[in-house]
Amino acid sequence: MTPTVEFRAISKRFGDVRALEDVSMSVRQGEIHAVLGENGAGKTTLMRVLYGAVRPDAGEVLLDGRAHAFRNSAEAIHAGVGMVSQHYSIIPEITCLENLMLGAEPGFAIAPRPSIDRAEAIAQRMGFQFDWKARADTLSPGGAQKLEILKLLWRRSRILVLDEPTAMLSPDDADALYASLRQLAQDGATVLVVTHRTREVVTHCDRATVLRAGRVVASLDVKDADASTLAKHIIGHPLAELPPRPMTNASGPGLTLRSVWVKGDRGDDAVRGVDLRLEPGEVVGLAGVDGSGQRELFQALIGVRKIERGDVLVGDRSLAHAPSAQRIAAGIRLIPEDRHLEGVIERWSLEANAMLGLQRRQELRSGPWVATGARRRLAEEVVARFDTRFGKLSDPIASLSGGNQQRLVAARALARDAQVILAFQPARGLDLDSTQRVYNAIREACDHGACALVVSFDLDELLEYCGRVAAIYSGVLRSPGAGAERDRYAIGRLMVGADA
Amino acid sequence: MTKAFVGWRLIALYAGLALIVVLLLLGSGVQPATAGARLWEGAFGSPQAWRGTLRQMMPLLFAGLSVFIALRAGLFNIGAEGQLLIGALATAMTALTLQGPVGMVVGIVVGVLAGALWTLPAGLIKAYRGGHEVITTIMLNNIALLVTGALVAGPLKAPDKQMPTTPMLDTAARLPSLLRLESANGTTWTFGSPEDPGIRALGRLAFEMNLAIPLGVILIGAFGWWLGRSVRGYEVGAMGENPVAARFAGIDTRRTTVAALAASGGAAGLGGALLVLGQEGRFFAGFSPGYGFDALGVAILAGSSPLGIVPAAFVFGALNKGALSLQVIDVPKGITGVILGLLIVAFAAARVREARNDD
Amino acid sequence: MTDFVRIFLPTAVSLAAPLMLAAMGGYLSERSGVINIALEGKMLMAACAAALAASSSGNAAAGVAIGIVAALLMSGAHWLFTQVYRLDHIVSGMALNLVAVGGSNFLNKRFTDLSAMGQIPQLPLPVYYALAFTLPVALLVIATRTRPGLRMLAVGSDPAKSRQMGVEPLRVRLLGLVGTGLCTGLAGVLIVSNAGRFTDGMTGGKGYIALAALILGRWRPVPAAAAALLFGMFEALQIQFQGTALLGARLPSEFWLCIPYVVTIVAMAGLLGHSRAPAGLGKP
């Protein structure tokens, strides 16, 4: 049987980085095929080749045995390929219906009635419900994911590509998503799922192709594999066990949140009465579906968003209404969510970036001037911490790979008197080895008296690295009951407010 | 997209822009070589020409610095024109009221403050309401033009003049010359005394340069030093490159925005003040032929270093001065506007390419 | 009352029509994501080209056509600079304005036949007025009920996501800017028709007032046109009250001319409700 999708010897380089090297794989009609690998293994790049968003340097893509060289996504869409990217492509300012149609409108004129009828028909087939005239920014993450799937059906895509589709979903929503995908596959669609979550693959997929560093390392039937075999393929070498944490009687100020309320962008209450105490030495994980208020909470703690009510204390010093500069001086440090946007200045050198946020510290200045020697020493300290790989300290930080930039940002947050570490997905873009090192460094800082609050959308990551995990749902913080502190499903239910 | 392709596209752009200029010159009914020679002659051909070029350059130095300061902070100050006008009028009125050297010094201070204050609506709206500073500064430009025009035609008009203008300032209230050349009978170089309107009226003044240009160069150098070496300069630059990251780094971007725009307006106001005190000696309707708009080009031409403002302002000044000589041979002065506009495009395109090569 | 109908209203409408057209031009480019501070320059070039073409050919239609072509060329350059060469939108706009001020002065000084002065044949003005008043409604329908309209709003909100959905921002913006060229071209022709001849800088800030109207109308066609109409009325008031005392004081005409700018700043200060620009403005 001719495979529906076949990649033949695809290679792609970005600058000096080999993203894909001689990648060949094939996908059969009606199957759910997992593309597995760590961050940076080349999964997304390969899918973008299929979707016409990246042009390979060598190799070809065949659909039903016919070679295609897509010049843009429009051509791939025309050939029946549909892709849902990790961050969705829903435009918040237009309605759900308009999002559904965009790029595949029924004709020059758009009559709302027949369009809604067709949208309803498609939604009913999947058992979804939508308010079609509502603006898309009213959708929950789960709703957005559903709308993305309907968009593929609207276009009559027969090859569905989903990039990390469950990254922002609760475990229950994720199960529901795979049920929908299974139904589509049974109706004749071909589904490719990009993921690094082996658990999902074992439960829901038919076949899997594993990529590592841009090469295919395994291609197998899922029924012949279990999660740990897959993990071994993904990582390549066994991970070092986390060293047990020594008991410390470290002293530090700790962090106290007293009934903190924060408003979101739309004036809604994004964080509602959060009480939390982080003792010195503690690493607390904050689990939750994306958009549950983590972002607003972190922004309020670092001081770029107003705290409406409640109090935040470092030690016994109240900082709820202090400007960010004072909070940084008090030892609050942030590893921000979006490195490009919030963490670095891309055109600036590594050296200048290493000082960002710390620029007002006494030892880095002499009067109103920057102390250049001290600045250089700080930069050297920061790049050395996680073996950031770089050319010269004067190179622009944009010349570094994403992972190396993240290393610098993490090291900077841990340098110089960090007392309260706020880490938003600190392992984003890092391979498992570096992930472990970053978490270890956070734990080490905590051994010396700091405390850390860590947000991740990957519950397993939090359970592995944090001493305690709490869940946030719709702005309310909840801790698992006694005995359920490390129960994946108990916390999962808290994440979706099921135990309220 | 390969680098070579980008390079070819850039060459195509330059060829296109050059073609427009050539067509323009051919269309002007004058041999391009003749026009070029005239332009050169008009800008550099004699001490008088040099004096004119420097006079055109001076306000561009300050207005260019104004736009440049804002750009470093990530803000587009399209309003340098309005700030320059307000500063100039404020200086003229202060100096007329107080008279003498005191009027001059206080007038400069008032001109700077007036220019800075004129940016406040834009700064506050940007910082606290998120309204784009380009729109507000454009609106403020138009208001400044109308308000200064109304004032100088109404309550502030010199009673004995037909035209809407303030009275002339005393020589004592004007900026002293650094260097003056009278060439009526031989050459007489003078230092230190202010430009004498009497000599100028007689057409004997050949070359004159006052403190304004050296002051501008020093100010530009000082700003560059401050930007590169001070903690506040680091913070302003960080905001200009990435305002979100700057906020996360503890920088108060609201106050920095208001302050940066005010500093920018102050520089433009200073330009207006020195234009009154050092060159025009009064304020009148139609005071600025668009220095504030040319300034945007100067700031872009300057590139990433503030010191680039000096040659950029010089080039613009020379073109503006040379254009006046072209008018004599019936080439409309608009030709330089076109050339300057295309020059901005050419430089901006090259800089986009630079920025792309970084990543 | 009859004076109002006979004199004030026609004046107001003839002053407002170019503003409304230009504001619609601004709508088409800003909604597709191109910041447009070059409305002024496009109108000026159109006015100059229309005057030259009409007076040299003696044909009004030729004047209109050439005027529109001039604005289309400017818009095409705008597209090339901002989309192909990825120049900053504000820098491109400023450069185009400089080119327009200089270029119109050059062309006018160089090619105007002095003996034919004041001989610009005109299309019947009601044609333009009808356009100015129907265009906003037409654009509203296009934006909400057609494919190009939907794509324009999508690209103006988020070009990157639109590209993922197979919509090419480059093409959508080209279409938007062509629309801007048509609208500003007509507006420029209208200005020169009203005046009877071309003078340097004759658009006198109307492009900026149109931009102000667009902002005041929160980037929606009908309210933006209404704001433009209002601004036209202020200008007419200024002509009406010129030299007459009002409330015991004689207000200079500049007072009335200032009003659109001041109102815009007040609106942007959030004193007239919140105004939000299209999210994709200026993004590649």
C-alpha cells in the first residue's frame, strides 16, 4: 500500500545548526502516528516542511506517492494538509466563525447563515458546541483546540498534523482530544501528532517515529513498545538519577502571599485570593492548564502588574506595591515565560544581557556609571554556570541557540543574592539533560536559603523536580489533600477544577 | 532567503532610487553635471556658501539629536518640528522681555523647558494610555504651528512690522560669534563679538560661526557617552530595544518614556532657541522650513552612534543650502525634498539588512 | 436657517469629502496592518498630478485618472518599502511625505503652463460627495461580508497566524494599499478641484486630520467617516466665523483649525472612551 505521507531523505540546516539530517519516514492512511523527540530534535521543523512553511535543503515529500514541493502553506493546504501549531493560529480579534473560515472562505461573498449551518454540521459530527458569533478571545484553551480541529475539517484536510496538542490541556481534555482524533482516523484521516510525552503515545497512538538531533533513531509499532523503551530512544543515554536532597537548615526570608488578587488584561479576576507560604529551601511547583492565572500571578509578583488586594512579603517586608526595582533588590528573580519577549535583548551582547535586571546592584556600578570590570566578571560567571556555548561575550545574544539563551537567562536569575526564584517553564527549549541541570541549580540555590516557585504545564516535570506541587485553576490555588500530594490524577483534577 | 538574494534586491532598490534622481535631474531641464556643480558651489563654493550650509546644519544638529534620543528609547518623535517652534517662540519672548545677556541665558533655559513641556501630552498618553506617540506628536506639531502662527500674528506681533513677526532682539541678547569674516575690503577675521546685523544688511558679512554648532557637537558627544556608560543610559537603551524585557528588569518604563520624550523635546527646543538667538534674531510666521521633519532623516542617516548625527546634519544642511542655488537656475527647490526622502529609504533599507544579519 | 442650508452645509460637505475619502484610505491600509502617516503625501501628489494632467490635456477625466495613478504609485512604493524591504512603517511614511512635498513642488514649478492657469476642468462635485458618503458603508460591508474583507481584518490583527492559515499578508496588504491609493487619489483630486489650481502644500495637513478621524472612529469605517464629517464642519465654522466676534472675543481662525488635533489628543488620552489600534499594525 502506498503510504499517505512519505518523507524521503529530508535535510535542512538553519545557519550552522543541522535541524534535519537525511530524515525518511512514512505514515499510513487511518493511523495516528506519533513523532517523538526532545525539544530541538527537529520534530516541528519536519512537520513545517510537510506544511509548506519550511523548504528543505534536500529530499522530498510525497503524498499518496506523488512528490510535492510546497512553496507556502497555501499550497500544502490545497493538497489536503492541515496543521495545528502548538500556540494555535486563532486570531482573537475576529469571531469563531471567521477564524473557522479564514483562508478557506466559501466564496467572494460570505453569507453568515449558510456558513454557520455548515460550521454547525461539522461541529455536531465531533460533538462540539460553539457560539459562532462570539469573538475568539472568549475561548478557553480546550475550546481553542477544538476550534483548531474544526478548522482542519472545514478545509477538508485529510492529513492532520498536530504540534504538541496537549501542551496546554488538562489530562481529561487531552483524553477527549485523542478520542476525537481516533474518530477522525477511523473516518479515513491520517493523523500526525508531534509530542514528547511518551505516556500519551503508548495510550493513544498506533505507530511512532523517534527523532534525535535531527535524525530518525527509531520507527516502531506502539504495541511493541512501552513508555520506557520510547524514553530510551528519545534520550539516547540513561539520565543520571537526581541526587537526594540533603537536609539543610538554611535560613532565608522565604515568600508569603496573603490573599492576593490580580486582574487580567480584560479586567477579569485572573488571580483570586491566593494564599501561599514558601519556606526557605522549598521548591514549590505550580501546576495548571495554561491561562489559569499563573502568568498574571508571576507578573504581579515581579511588579509589572498591579496587585489589587492582598499582600506579598519577602521575609517580613511587604512588597505588594513596591516598584519592580525594589523587588529585585529584595532578591526576587524571574526566569520569564517568553525569553525573546521578556528575558533578553536580542541585538545586545551577552555581556550586556547578563546584567539585565541586575543593573542597579551596588557592585555593578560606580556612582551613576556602569562598572565595566564588575559587569564582565558577572557575565563570565553567568555563562559558566550552565556551560552556555558562545563565541565571544561581545557577540549578540541572538547568535546563540535557543537552548543556550535559556541557559543564560536561568543562570542570570540564580546569580547574586537570589532569595525568591520565580521560574516560568524554566526548561522551555532545553533538552532533558539541561533541564535537569537547571532544576538542580534551582534546588541548590534553595539549599542555601532561597525558595522557588515553578510554573510548568508539564505536571510530570513538576512532580519529578519539586518538593511540593499545588494546582491553580481559574485563579484559585488549591493543594492536593493529605496522601494525594504526588498523585498525578488527583492534582490533574485540581488543575481543571473538578474537585471544587 | 539567501544573503545574495537580499543583496541583489538591495542593489535593485538603489538602482531604482538612483534612476528616479536621474530622471528628476533630466526633467529639470538642466544637465545633471551642471546641476551637481551648482549644488556643490552653492553649498561649499565660498565662505558665504559655507556660512549658509552651517546655518542650515545647526538646527538639524539639535532636531536630529532630539529624534535620535527618542529613537534610542524606542520612541518616534515626529514632533521635533513643533517642539522647535514652541522653544523658539518661548526663547524669543523671554529674551525680548528680559533683554541683554540675562535674556539670552534665561531664554535658552526657557526654550529647552518649553520644548520639553510640549512633549508631555505625548509622553503621558504613551506611558499611561498606550496611545502611539507618532499620532500625538503629529497632532502636537499641527497645534504648535497654528498656535505660534496665531500668537505672532496677534498679541506678540511687532507693531511696526507688516509681516507677522516679533521685534528684533538686541545684539546684546544674541549669541556671540566665534569666528567672523568681513570681506568687503580685504579680509577681517573677528573673534568673540556677536554677528552685527548692520554688516549683514550691507552684504559684507562673508562667514560667521557662533557657539551653537560646537555646543551641539559637545552635547551629542556627552549624550553618547552617557548612553553607553551610565546605568540610566543602559536602562533607556534596554527600553528602546525591548520594552517588555525592560519592565521585567525593574525599569520604570512609564517614567522613562515621559522623561525620554521630554529630553527629546528639550533638545529640539534648544535648537529653536539657538536658531532665534544665533541666527534669526526674532521669531516669525513660517519660522521653520521643516527642520523637524528633516531631523527624522538625519537621525536615520546617523546610524547607531549619536556621533553620526554630526555628518548627517552636515549632509542635509549642505543639500538644503545647495538647493537654494539650484533655484537660481530654475531648478525647483523641491528636488532636494525628493532626494532626502529617497536617501532616508536607502539608508533605512541598508539598516534593515544589517539587523537581519544579526540573527 | 436658509443661510445654514445654502452656505454652511455645502461648505462643510465640500471640506469634509476629501477628509472622508482619505480617512477611508487610511482605514484600508491600517486595518491590513500598514501604519499610514503618508496619507498627506499621497493626496498632495494626486492633487499635483491631477492639476498638471487636466490643465495640459483640457480633459477632466484625464486629470482624475492621472491623479489617482499618482497616488497609486505612491501607495505601491509604500507597499514595496514596508512589505518587501521591511522598512519601518513610520520611516517609510515620513520619507514618502518628504518626497511628495518636494516632488509636487518640483513638478508644479517645472511643468505648469502659466498661461493655462486656473483652467483645471472639473468633474461634477456631486460625484465625489456621493462616493465619500457611500464608501464608508461599502467598506463596512466589504469588511464583514467578503473574503478580502475578512482577510484584511485577519492580517491586520495577526499577520503571522494569518500566514499559517494560508493567507499571504503581502498580497492582502498590497490590495489594502491599492485601496488607499484609490481613496487618497480621489481625495487629492477633490482638493485641487475645490481650489481650482495647485499650490505648494495645498493639502495643508488634511492627511493628518483624516488620520485623526480614523483614530477617533476607532478604526471603523462609518464612525471614522462621521468624525471626518465633523472635522469638515469645524473647518466650515472657521470660515463662517472668520473675523466675527464670538462670545465677546474675536477668535483667530487658528482656534477653529486646532480643534480636530486637540480633540484627537483628548480622545487618545482616553477621555472619550478607550481606543485600540489593530493589533498587527506595523508587524511583518
